[in-house]
Amino acid sequence: MTNTMTRREWLLSDAPQTRRQARLGAFYQGWLTFRANKLAMLGLIILILLLGMAAFAPLLAPKSPFAQDLASRLQPPSAEHWLGTDALGRDILSRLIHGSRITLFIVGTVALIAPVIGLFIGTVAGFAGGWVDQVLMRITDIFLAFPKLILALAFVAALGPSIGNAVLALALTAWPPYARLARAETLTIRNADFIAAARLQGAGRARLLFRHIWPLCVSSLIVRVALDMAGIILSAAGLGFLGLGAQPPMPEWGAMISDGRTYILDFWWVAAMPGLAIFTVSMAFNLLGDGLRDVLDPKGGAK
Amino acid sequence: MTKPPMLSIHDLNVWFGDPPDRVDAVKHASIAVAEGASFGLVGESGSGKSTILRAVAGLIDSWSGNLEVAGRTIHGARRDRQFFKTVQMVFQDPYASLHPRHSVDAVLSETLRLQGIGDVDRRINRLLDDVGLGRSFRFRYPHQLSGGQRQRVAIARALAAEPRLLLLDEPTSALDVSVQAEILNLLSDLRAEHGLTYLMVTHDLAVVGHMCDRIAVMQHGRLVEELQVEDLRRGAAQADYTRGLIAASGSYRAGG
Amino acid sequence: MTDAPLLSVRNLRVTFPTRQGLFQAVRGINFDLGRERLGVVGESGSGKSMTGRSVLGLIRPPGRVEADRMEFQGQSILNLPERRMRKIRGQRISMVMQDPKFSLNPVMTVGRQITEAYRLHRRVSRADAHAKALEMLRAVQIRDPERVMDSYPHEVSGGMGQRIMIAMMLAPDPEILIADEPTSALDVSVRNEVLSIMDNLVRDRGMGLIFISHDLNMVAQFCDRVLIMYAGRIVETLPARELHKARHPYTQGLLASLPRLDAPQDRLPVLTRQDSWRDGDPIAPHADTDLPGGLR
Ligand SMILES: Nc1ncnc2c1ncn2[C@@H]1O[C@H](COP(=O)(O)OP(=O)(O)OP(=O)(O)O)[C@@H](O)[C@H]1O
Ligand SMILES: Nc1ncnc2c1ncn2[C@@H]1O[C@H](COP(=O)(O)OP(=O)(O)OP(=O)(O)O)[C@@H](O)[C@H]1O
Ligand SMILES: [Mg+2]
Ligand SMILES: [Mg+2]
């Protein structure tokens, strides 16, 4: 039976025969929706390129990112140095390529930690209600009351400047909006009949939370995270720029801009190249987030 | 007739909230549903019909009175596994009672696992056959199902635990008449096959007349009357409210 | 009052692109609405809601609405830009959605939702809007309206939710009301009250009412004219009073599947659908009763 169907038909079947087919089918439908959004595809391609760049950085980079060559400092872009050199004569392209690893590390860790904290706190607060909700939400409000970067600065100042601490500080300051979002979603879900029905099967609180409520909150969180990613990159760059994140000579993009700012008028490329990189990646995440919203928006999926 | 009733509710009060804004949704309600019977609950909208079912099912913890299911007395809102194997509920709105991201298979297998029933694969297929859906529906998601099909899945979920008492909260009011006929036939068949007991809320007197043997009528959170369905048919009701209902269900007279 | 129809629709089509190709939810239907009660019945998925929603421009993209004509009091409202549609929607044409609990915001009190909806259309003070909301809730037979105003949607019963939606939609005095299964969760006595409110609006203010329902008996008694829909088309139009004399086998099948209080039966007959129903010619009564406007 399957051999008379094309793979596409098999995936899009309205009556899947196996669990795997159903899951792949749902996934494929999502992919088709995503693919229809050209800009989102552009974002995805940029991000895949970024991943590839980070993975193969040593192979791709023409020079060592740390090799100084004071004789050829502040060179404009040329055949030798495609994106020019910085104040210590290091090849900017190579530094950017290696820097993508740091960027991905920061973004990846923050994107893993912050939403999970937020999801946990938000859903527990929304689901439990009562004083648990009160306490958790007051804590969230306290965090929200401070501007994010200031709070992160305070954390890093207390913990000591390093890239690990910068990530931690960013994650700790980024979760409150996710908690808010997850709580709001939970409030709309928790009185739904399907939760009552699951309770009637004997499902305990933990099960309701993790198996029934989380899956519904996760999709809007993912979208939100993708859209926030640009902000996280910029905050990380900001910390780097202030000298509180990655330490020299690490080729972190924010720190590179910071290095270049003294020469911005005469040797614009030193600051502009990492700036352009940050801009491109931030934009890619935003486009991706938009596409994911098409796919994951519960309104679009149902009915 | 010495068997204890399947469900006995005695002097049930249910309220929401605390004193200044306390709402007494059900006041001093008592009913007994014999094993194998089909009992109808009709009455004014907002009179507490759903609330009674929810309190029995353990979805509301603010109640007082005496509840007995299959001879066992129930306390508070905690229900043990034994209870869920005896009592299950079907909700009014088929669009709200299925998790939007769980496939039919996921819903049923989770239920079976929670009830500690093995042999999941074969069971699911049997359940789907029982409710007239067939296996091709097993891996669909709710958005791939019509309202009637969703309600069948909800019924299958309730049947998975092989309960003896089904609480049905307006199981067909969101469905069109041709699907309603299918679901009502299905419910009659299932009752005959498995010897189920039904407690069924509905506002459609014709549906109660078709499905139930005995009915109770509610108004303002109180039971105003209990009567046999034959009496309902003959229009031989005692309470004014019931008589009004019967009269109103016949017709809507456009004024003038 | 004029004899021109309030709403006139010709060859309305609603299509959704799906993976399996274009899906036509509504396939070319024609009707006129006068200052009357027009019933729309048909089985689930026959396109009743889509017809109602398309009038208000509520079909979400990628769904598409096409028609040769869709006029509200002589003015075309087909695919109006959202900004202009918003002036009409809610104020001049309003719609009671099928799934009230779905349409209400779960984390906002009922009272706030009604007053805000009302203030969107009428420039009145908050207190006046509040008073109006209370009055409307009382009109739809809600017992203690003050309490219900302060409740969240999950704290009201199914039927109360439905009545809240009706109150919300009737508050701005629309010229056309599209009611999508507005009474499916109401007991008969409350239902009759709600029907009589709509009835009064039709008779006294000349409102046009499109009443979507699957309760055939009620439609037969309450409406003036009935459209019967099957698979996105109108298969039969007839005066409501003659619904029980319907000639189309589909209508007859629907009627037969109703349980009856006075004639108990063991099994209810179910419908066996025929392919020929999909594209056959619609059955209409004698031309004189089908005049647009439908004024009796
Ligand atoms: N969670 C809640 N909090 C506060 N009040 C509630 C809650 N649930 C129900 N109520 C109130 O209890 C009363 C009875 O509601 P219930 O849902 O039992 O009515 P019902 O008889 O099922 O009506 P319907 O036929 O309209 O569904 C209503 O007045 C409702 O407002
Ligand atoms: N977004 C969509 N994409 C594809 N098909 C859709 C979409 N929305 C609705 N449909 C289809 O349009 C058809 C008509 O739906 P509609 O909601 O009008 O039915 P209905 O007559 O109101 O039924 P019910 O009595 O169940 O409310 C259905 O077959 C439905 O599956
Ligand atoms: Mg109810
Ligand atoms: Mg509909």
C-alpha cells in the first residue's frame, strides 16, 4: 500500500497508520508551513551557515585569530585580509569566524537556561495558584523591575568578569518575561476540560504539568525565545563591549566592536565588521522566530 | 431490589468561594441512581447540573453531604484509582475536552497506562471499534476530527477504564442532529453491552425521553422534582417549573 | 422600512488551500436577508459558520472569500479593508460565535469584556456602559448579574457563557445579527426568552437575523424562512412553517434523526449520505414566497 503512495502523500495522509507516520506527518506539515515563509527560510539558512562556520572555524579561518602582526595593523579590506585587520594586525575575518563559536555558546546556553527557568516558575505559579503563585510572581516582578542590562552588570560585577559569568548573568536576568508568558498561558489552560479529563484518569499534578501543560506553553515560548535572541546577542555584546564578558584576546564580537570604537572614524571596518555580523545574526533569529510563529501558533494549527 | 444503588447522593451542597461572595451552586440535593439505570438531570441553565457531576467526579473540593459510589462512601476531593475505574465522565464540549497536541493514540494509551491496564495496543483498537471509529483514526490529532468524531474519542477515553458509571454532561448538545442520533445510538448500545449506568445532563427533553428511565429536574441549585419518564411524556409533572419546561419545549410561539 | 434586502449575497464561495488541494467550504450560495428571521440548518461541516463569518470578513487567511455580490444595504462589503470592516462589525452587523467559551477571554472578567466591547461602539462613560451591561445580562435571564459581571469565564455555566455572548452582541443594537448556534446549551425556558428578545428586535426595530442552528424543530417554529445546507451548498429553501414538508431527502433525513418525546423509538434512524446531494439543483418553493426581503 505504501509503495503506491509517494513519500509526500504518505507524510500528509489524513489517516496515519503508525505513531511514527503521525509524528513525521505533523512535523512535515509544520515544515511546509515554515518553508512557505521565504524570509524565515533566509533566517534559517543564515543560522545554518553560522553553525557550519562555528563547527569548522579552524578550517575556514584563513589566519589564526590571535596572531598579531603589528606591521600590518589597521589594514583596510584587501585580497590578503578580506575584512581588514584590527589595531594589533589580527585578521578580522578569522576573528569573526572564531567568534561565532563564542556567540553561539552564549546564545545557546542562555536560550537553554532562561526559558526553562521561566517555564518552570510560570507554569508552577499558574497551575498551583494561591500563595505559591503570589510568592513566585512577586519574585518575578522584582527581577522585572530592574533594567536587564543593569541587573546583568550587577551580577557580573559580583561574580567577576568572565564569559561563563556573563552567560549566567544573562540567563538569570532573561527568565522573568518567560515566566510571565508561561503563567498567562497556564491560566488559560488550567481550567480546560481536557485537564479535568486527564485528572479523571488519575493523572497526578506533576504529570498534568509536564505532559499536558508544558507542551502547550512550549510553542509560544520557542517563538518568543527566537525573537528575543537578537536582544540576548546584543546584551552579550554589550557586556563584552564594557569589558565584563569575554576577556581579551578572545574574539567575542561585542569586545571587537569595543576595540574598534577608538578608530571608528578613520578605520571604520574594525568596528563595522563585527557590528555587521551581530546585525546579520540578530536579524536571522528574528526572521526564524517569525516563521516559527506561523508554524507553532496554536490558533493556526487548530481548526 | 436490595442491591445498593450505583450512585447515591444525599443532601449534597456545593459552593464556590468564601463567605462574602460565596456562591451556593447546589443546595441539599439527593438522588439515587440504580445500577444499570439511565438517569437524566434536566433543569435551568446555571442551576448546578454540571456542578453535581463535577463534585461526584472529584473536580470540586468544596462540597458537603454524603456521596456513595457502588456502595463506597467518598470523602473530599481525593479519589483513588479504584474510583476512576468505576466512574468516568464525558464533557459537554468536544472541542475543549481533547488536548490539542495529543493524538487519539496518545490520549488512549495514557489513560490505559494510568489505569494500570496492559496490552495497550490491542485495547486501543478494540476501544476505537467499540465507539465506531475504526483503526484509521488512531493516530489522528484532534484538529483532524469533526465534532462528532471528537466526542467519540472522548467516550472511548471514558470507556478505557471500563467504568460502571458514566457521567455524561450534555454529550450531544454541541453536535448536529444526524451526529446526535449516531452518538445516542452508540450510548444505548454500549449500555446494553457493558451494563453501564448513566447519569446524563441534558436540556433537551426529547433526548432525555429517548435515553433515560428516570429524571430529576433542577432549578436554582435545588432539585424540584424527580419523575419517571412516562410521566414526563404524559405531561404529568407535579412542580410548576417542570410543567413550564414541558410546555416550553413543545413550541416557541412568535409573539403577535 | 424598505423592501430592499438588508443583505444580498450572490455566488458566495469560501476556499481554503489545504495540503490536498483547494477545499471549498462554501460553494456558491445565494441568499437575501430582509428584516426577517432567516434560519440556516445543516449538518456539521456543511459551511454554516463559514457563511456567517465571511459576511463579517472573519475568515482567517489563507482562507479566501469570493462572491459575485455581497451587499449590505446596497453597499458592497466583500473583502473590505479591515479598518472599514471594523466600523461595521459589532456595530451594524454583529455575530454570536458558536463557541462562547472560546470567544471569551479566559483571564478577563465577564463584566469588563462586555463593557469594553460596548464602549468600543458607543461613546459612553464607564458607569453607563456598566449599567447597560447589567441591563443586557438581566434581559437574557441571568440570575444575579452583579456576580456574573465579576466572574471569569470558567466560573460561569455553559449556558450562561452563551447568554453572555448574546448580551454582548446585542448591546450595540446591530442592524443584522448573525447568531451561530446561540441557544445550543440553553434550557428550553431560557431559550424561549432569548428567542423572544431577538424576535422583538426583528419586529420592532427591523433587525435582520441569520439564525444558524441544528435544532430543526426550533428553527421551524421560530424562523420565517430556512436555508438547508449540505457540503457547502444550499440544497433546499423553504418557509419555516413548511419545514416538516421538506422534499429533499437530506432534510427529511435530518428531521427523521430527531428523537421525539411523544413517539419513543429504540434506535434513531441515522443519515446515509448520497453523492448526488452534493451537486443537485437546490429545491426552492414557489417563486412568490421566495421574494427577497421576505416581509410577511
Ligand atoms: N468555578 C466556579 N466558580 C464560581 N462559580 C461557579 C464555578 N463553576 C460554576 N459556578 C456557578 O455555579 C452555578 C451552577 O453552574 P453549573 O455549571 O453547574 O450550571 P449548569 O446547571 O450545568 O448550567 P448549564 O446548563 O448552563 O451548563 C452557576 O451559577 C455558576 O456561575
Ligand atoms: N482553516 C480551515 N482550513 C481548512 N478547512 C476549514 C478551515 N476552517 C473550516 N474548514 C472546513 O470548512 C467546512 C465548513 O465549516 P463550518 O465551520 O462552516 O461548518 P458548520 O456548518 O458551521 O459546522 P458545525 O455545525 O460543526 O459548526 C468544514 O468542513 C471545515 O472542515
Ligand atoms: Mg453545564
Ligand atoms: Mg459552525
